[in-house]
Amino acid sequence: MEAAHTDTTGTAGPSAATARLTVHSPGEMQELGRTLARLLRPGDLVMLTGELGAGKTTLTRGLGEGLGVRGAVTSPTFVIARVHPSLTGGPALVHVDAYRLGGGLDEMEDLDLDVSLPDSVVVVEWGEGKVEGLTDDRLHVVIHRAVGSTDDDRREVVLTGVGARWEGVDLVPH
């Protein structure tokens, strides 16, 4: 995993910090998730954006491992949301797939994520344009992959912490 750039000037919006990383394999993507989990606390919203097969669920699997939650973290596409309770006394992981939800925040509100948010880490795949209204503070993870017929596992990952919660947080994994 290589960190390419860190910016804390707010160019991604008010109170935003950005880091750009290159991930070379699914194993590194999962490790990135484990590392990012150390930054997360109850009440955090993580939005994941990327093409199909970009590594959103792989990253979330690493987040689950890092948070020490119960259950295998798999794509919640058909159940919309899965709750993984903590095995270590930390926050639960609520893993949401908003791909099939077209109604924006109204449909998201039906999932009662606002109830889960204060005590959990809520990770939403395909949440861009749908969940920003849940909180002013969020970690937005955008995963870019080579498209088309390729076996290139390299991903460019852009981490953007938005809001006061992420001010001064070093997003570059160590």
C-alpha cells in the first residue's frame, strides 16, 4: 500500500482531509480496512463508492476484523443491511448496501440508520447522494479500479474525512 498524497486544506468541502493510496491486492484492501478501523468510533458513518468489483466489501471485511465484530462480513445486497455485533465491547458494524435503494434519504430512514448511528459504525456501499443527510461528519472512501477485461488488482483509494469529526485526523495508514 502506498500513500500518494495527503491534503488537509479543505478542497473536498468544509473541514475535509484527503489521502490518496494505491492498493495492489485484495489482501492489501482488507488490511487497509483493518487499519482504518483503528480510526473509527461509535457514531461514524463510512460511505463507500466504487465500481462493481472495486473492493468495497473486501474493505468492509477488513473493517469488521479491525473492529472485532461477530459474523462473516459479506455483501448485504439482497438483505440491504446486516448488523455485526462487537465481540470486544466496541461498536457494532452496520453494513448497508444502498445500490437497490433509489429513494434517497427517505428509503434510508426506513432502515432506522439514524437509530443505529450513535452506537455503531455504519458503512454504506453505494451511499453517495443517499446518506449524507444522516450526519455532517463522514468518511468517504472512493475506490477506483481499472475497468474492462483486466486482471489488474491495483486500486486507487481516495479517503476524505468530512466534518469536524475528521479535522486533524491523519488518514494515511501507518
